[in-house]
Amino acid sequence: MGIVVLAASQVGHLLTSELRRGPGAALVLDGTGVHAYASTLATLALGIGGAAVLAALLVVAAARTLRTGFLAPARRPARRPLLDLAAALFAVQLAVYLVQETLEAAAGGARPLSPGDLILWGCAGQLPVALLAALLLRWLTASVEAAVAELVAAAGQPLATGPALCATRTWTFARPALRCRPAGRQRSERGPPTLLCPA
Amino acid sequence: MNLYLHAFGPRYDLPISLALYLYAAAGVVVVSFVMVAIFASDKTGERAVHYPRLAAPFLLAVGRSPVFRAITGGIGVLVLLAVVVTGLLGVQNALQNPASYLTWIYFWAGLVILSGLVGNLWTLFNPWTAIYDLATLGRRPGPRFRLPEGTGVWPAAVLYLLFVLFELASGVASQPAVVATLAILYSVITLTGMFLFGRDEWPQHGEAFTVLFSVIGRFGPVETERDDRGRLTGVWLRPWGTGLLQRQRAGWDWVVFVILMLASLAFDGILATPAWQSFDVTMGHWVQGLGTLAEPVTRTLGMVLLLAAFLLIFVAFVRLMLYFGGRRGEELTVVTAFALTLVPIALVYNAAHNYSYLTYNAQSLIPLLADPLGRGWHLLPTAAYQPSLALNAAATVWYMQIILIVLGHVIAVYLAHLRAGEQFRTAQKALLSQYPMLVLMVLYTMTSLWILAQPTTKGG
């Protein structure tokens, strides 16, 4: 979740910066100082990095959705509400955007963003990315939760129904000389279960 | 709207920096939170939202009187007719046409604030229920169709959003003929809905203003009760704001409606800030291919973005409240319950934002009464009336705005505290749940004041 938030906030930051630059404008390095290009390059690099993370998650989510998406609704794993995810992502992304813009302005000697700028540009850049990231997370959490549910269900199954026990049963009768374990310690020591030992 | 937009005259030079005002206002909200935590009731469950009310038999008699209903309904119909006639036949200049004043100042700003102060006045002045009653001779025939299950107030929310976009984004809201035409169109939609789905059923689900005033009216001190046939059965007086603690059906339709009230008012304020000018110019480059539609599209985008942002941030904070309050599940019930505690903020923001319209611009209707259609008539001796600026000095406006905004947020903090007592198991959990709400209130107070300060003060 933390990685997705950070990645999404950087993509949103890059989107905002491109929106503010205007359509068709070439990349211009801000300022004229020796290291004045650092801010623009950092925005670009972090934004592209964040986009790469989201793209990778998109591939994983799409692949997993192809597996679970065609299941009947009753068998489809439960998903987290999209609104909750989008709300959490957007709130944190907006906070990251505020801090990042303030730090960049302070580093560049510019005026910090006004509340109006923050609301308008923050929404324009961060909101679409938050919605996209929420969709991704929803798909991913559905798959992860389904996998965890399967593991939990498998762990709770009695050993008697598992095929491995049948093999043990055969093996036990084939090697009767093996020492039987005391009851209640089946899982801690090697050897056949007590109930399978000949009387 | 171009009616002397924010006509404050010279901008006001604040005696201290704007930031100090913002911090002070936020401080008052924090202190009020502490006071509420210490002195307010720590009851939980149903008892937490119980409030005293006093029967008002005099108001019940007045409310039941058919003569009173005929007079108020008649006034509503007359105003609607005045908007249509003067809008279509009068001077096509918003400043010289009564339709603009009646719609945007007396109805949209004045009646909303008055309903918050007094109670739901729309039930009395609603012109469409009056026309319906007249057309059916008060017989109230049954509905021909039933609204689908789960309709909620979604139709009303959609119509409200369209109305807001017309006001703030279309760019034609100051054209009287357009206002009059849309008033006719809306009347047709509403009356058709009432004939198809029922006199009370359609307005409660699909008439934006009925739903809006039912929400705003909950803040007022007059509480009414009606039977299944819509007849008034009881009238009580209650403390201001407590009506918002009444039980409300949980639903995203209600949450979106309340958030839309807040977001539209904030967007109206943002339009007057330098930040919007910058946003508008920059985004204009992206949509310049749309020609004359570029401005409405940019504004619509801004409004939708703000609505989505307000909704998401509110949901995020309610999630935090649930976490701090140790409650699991039933998120929608909690979201709906706390959404209504935001209504005082919407109400005071409306009053603060429209203060100059109500105290100054509203007076400009008086000389127009002498010649409403601009034909050189002298129907009343009011043509020479000059609006007074007595209540509209920039300093007065600024301090009124501060008082209103802080007051609204303090009331919201108090109501949220009581609501938390109802929603969470123990008083301690309820108090813990309110820390995120406090942060939200502080942020909202500072942002609201910053927005309001922009056109008023030099410091803005």
C-alpha cells in the first residue's frame, strides 16, 4: 500500500507539472542556477519511476483478474470497496503533494503554494491517478485475500482427508518396526501418527 | 453570476496578516473542541442525540390554515411568474432585470439562509405544490407509477448538480431569458414528475430544492410532523442545529447531496481567487479547441474535481474516525450520520459568501419594482431609491465572515461530538473518534476563510 501511494503521488505530481506546462510544450529545465534543473529532473524521474511501478502492478492485476474475473459472482473473491481505497490513496497523495511542493518551493526560493493552488492542481493531478491506483489495489487485494483465504482453509483441514496420509498409512504397515509417538505429539516428531500404530 | 460580484468597493487592508487570522480561527475551533469534550454531555447511544423540544400549538394552527397556505403558495407562484415574465420580456441585462435578483439573491441566497434560521420555508412557498394543488383542487390523486426501489434522492442530486453547473459553469446564468426558460423547463419536469409519481413522492426524491431545503431546514428551530397524507400533525420548537441529529436513512445519495452542497459553495468562492484565474488560463490551453465551450468545460471540470475531492477526503476522515472509535462495519450508516453534521458549515459558508449580495445587491431590486420590464413605467415611487452601503463596508464584511465561519465550524464540532456519542460504544471511544474530525474542521475553517479573504482583503 505504501509503495502504491508513493508511486501514485509521484505520477500525480508529474501529471500536474505537465498540465501546468501546457500542451505540446517541450521539457524546459526551470531556472538558470547551477543546480536549478534538479527539481524538474527529480519530478520527471520520480514520476516515470512511479508510473513504472503502477504499470507493473497493472500487469500483475490484469493477469490475476483474468483468472478470477470469469468466475461466477458467488465464487469471485470479495474486493475492498473502491471508494475506501480511492479515499485513502487520494488523502495521502494530496498530503505528499503538499509537502513535496512546499519543499521544492523552499529549495528553489519560490513562494509556497496557496490553498487554492493546492486544491485545484492537487485535485487535477492526484485524483485521476488515485482512482487508477485504487482500481489496481482493488484487483490486487482481491487476489491476495483469496490466496490467503485458500491457505487458511488448507491449514485448517484435518489430516485424515489429505492424500499424504494415505501414503503414510501404506508406509506404516510396510514398516511396523518404527516407534510410535505418544498421543498429542504427532506434529512435533517424525514418525507415523499414533492412531495408525498397530495395537 | 455577474450581479456586482463581490462589490465591496475598495479592498480592506487587514490590521494583522491573513495567516494570523487563519491560525486564530483554527485555534478557536480547537478550543471549542476541548470545551465540548470537557463540558458537553458524555452520554452514549440514543440518549446522546436526544434534544428538548417545545410544542407550538399556535404555529400548528397557522400551518394548518388553508388561508395561510394559499397566501404563501400564491407568493411562490407569483415569484415564479415574475421570474418567467420579466426574464423573457424584460431588459436583457442582469443588473436591470428583476428575474436575476429574484432567482440568485432572494431565492438562492436569501431563502436558503432564512430556512436555516427559521425552518423549512420551502414547504410553504413551493410554487409547484401550489400549482399542483390548484390543478387537482386539493384532491391529491394517487400516483400513476412508483419510483423504482433504491431511487433515493439521486434524481434530486443530479438536478442539483446541473443547477450548480448552470449557475457557476455555464456562463449564461446572468442572462435573464435563459434563467426564465430554464425555470419553465424545470417547472414542466417537476409538475410532470408530481403527476406521474405523486405530489409528495416526486419532490422528496427528484426535486432538488425540496431535498435541499429539507436538509437546510433541519438546522432551523421549527420542527414539524406530518401524517401519511402530508397533513401537518404537530409543530415544535427546538434548539438550532439539533434537527440535524434526527435519524436519517443511510445512503450514498444523501452523502453525495450534502457534500455537493459544500463543494459547490467552495467552488463558488474559489472562482474569485487568483488561483482559479491561473488554473483557468492554463487549463484553457488544453481545451482551446472547444471554442466558446472551453470556459464552461474548464469550470465543469473544476466543479467535478472539487466534488470528488471533498467526497474522498470526507470518506477518508470517516474511516479514520471509525478506526479511532474502534468500530467495524456499517460504514455507510456512520458516513451518512456524520455528513449531516457538515450542514452548519454549508449554511454559514453560504451566509458568509453571500453576505454582500444580501446586504447590498438585494436592495437594487427596489428601484426595479417601479419599472420591472424596463418600458419606462412608474408603477411604484421607488425608482430613485439608492442602495445603502451601511452594512457592506469591506471591514464589516470580513469580520462578519470570520464570525460566521468560526461559528459554523464550532456548531459542527458540537453536533459531531453528540453524533459520536450515539455511534460509538463508550464516551472515551466517541471522544477518540473525534480527533480526525477536529483535524478536518481545522483544515476546512482555514481553507474557507482563505477563499473568502481573496476578493475582500489586500492581505488575501
